Amino acid sequence: MPNCGAIADQLRGRRTLRPRGCTAGSHGLSNATPVAAKSAALRVTTVMLCTIVVAAIGASRSNPVSSPSGAAQRCATSVSAAGTRPGSGSTRRRSRWWRVCEGVCHPAARAGQHAQRGAIVDCVADHLRAPRQQVRNGVIEIRPLHRDPREGRAEDARRVTASGDDALVWPEFGNEGDGDLVWRGPVRSGWPRWTPPSEARSRRRARAWSSRRSR
Amino acid sequence: MNDHLRTVIVAPMTTGSHPARFRIPVTFQGKPGLIALDQIAPSTASGSSSEWGPCERPR
């Protein structure tokens, strides 16, 4: 059983882990590496047996937490709000979960040996909504999930084109000479190169274009 | 920029298009609609253009 006084001292005095007052080996943190700026030492407050979540690692509200730990706690709240709680039970179960778990919920596979009540765990936290978690050298790292801002645009564009909704919204709001331009479809690869069009090629393209339009 | 250049960048607003990731939902003069960013284009600034009012992003 861990030395709770030493753990509390750790939470108050140090941002990064290593409960020196405790036997570190019993917490599975003997190989923990110091982590930099946005780190927080969190204590495993609840261990729940369920299908998805095994350990709830939380910064206890009773302990004064520093700014990074506060950030970790905030992000932890968002994590649990994001639906990592087990199942979709009744309101009573949900409220109980909220009351019990104020922290970061780790899937069982990632929590591993940290899933012990009272253990001090390092968390590299950031302002998160959809975090990516991993355990490296005995430290649970929580990093923001970087998403491609252009994700899904291609599918949406395909859908819009298929529904015929890609016509100009304001056709009258063009520039001089826009009416003379002919749209020949997207360029398949590479930068469009200008080649002097021969008459035959122009006629062929015009025929292909008109047949495509008629379909 | 628009005070000095003779061109402006415009993005049309529409109420009848399908929503997509590149079409920003807005409310303009009480009407919900979309800004079609896929049809953004430069245009020559004409003297007849006027300010219609702000548009709001729905929550």
C-alpha cells in the first residue's frame, strides 16, 4: 500500500512524479522519465473494472494542483465527457461515473501496471479534446490529436458534385470575359502546361466535352 | 486592402445549397444559409456595391 502522505507531498511539491517516499517499484514507475513543461503528477484515484476503462487517473480536487495539473484535470474532464466512460447506462450510472471519476480515463491496455489505486502517474498533458495516449518508458503521455483540417473535403466535394450542386451560386457576379471561358474539367496530374492547341485537338476536345455534357 | 484595390474577393452566400465542410453556415438577416467557399473568386469592385450588414455564425 503506498505511503499516502508522501504521495500528497509529491502532488503538492513536485510536478513530475517519482514518489520518493514510496516504494516506486510497487507503482510501476521505477523507469519513469522526467517530463518537461506541460506535465503533471496525477494519482490513480479509482480503479474500475469494466469493459473499456480500467483506471481513472485523476488529479484529486482535494489536492492543490498547479497550473499544468489543472490543465490536465480540465482535459481529463473533457476526456471523460467525450465518452470514454463505460457503456451508455442510465442517468444514475452516468452521474455515479462523473462523481467517481474526475480524471483521465485510460483504456486497460494502456493503463497496464499503472492501474493501481494510489499510484502516482506522470501525464504529459495539453489542452485536449481528442487526446492520443501512449505509455512510453513508464510515463503515460497524453498528446493532442492532430487532424488534417482538410479532412473530408474531397468526399463532400464528390457528394456536392454528384447532387449537381456545384453550379455557380452567383453566375451574374463574374468578371468581364468570364462567359468566353470554357471549363475543361480538372487537370489530372501536374501543373497545367500550355500547349499551342492545334485545330484538330480543339475540335476533338469540343466534341468530347459536348458529348460529356449531353450525358 | 479593399479601400485601395480595385478588386475584391467575394464568396457567395446561398440558402439553397447542400451543406459541406467547405460551406460555412451563417445567418444573414434572420435567414440561415451557407457561404460557398468553393466559389470564392476575385471580382472587380464596382461603385454600386453597398454594405448589406453583418452575418452571424449560428451556434
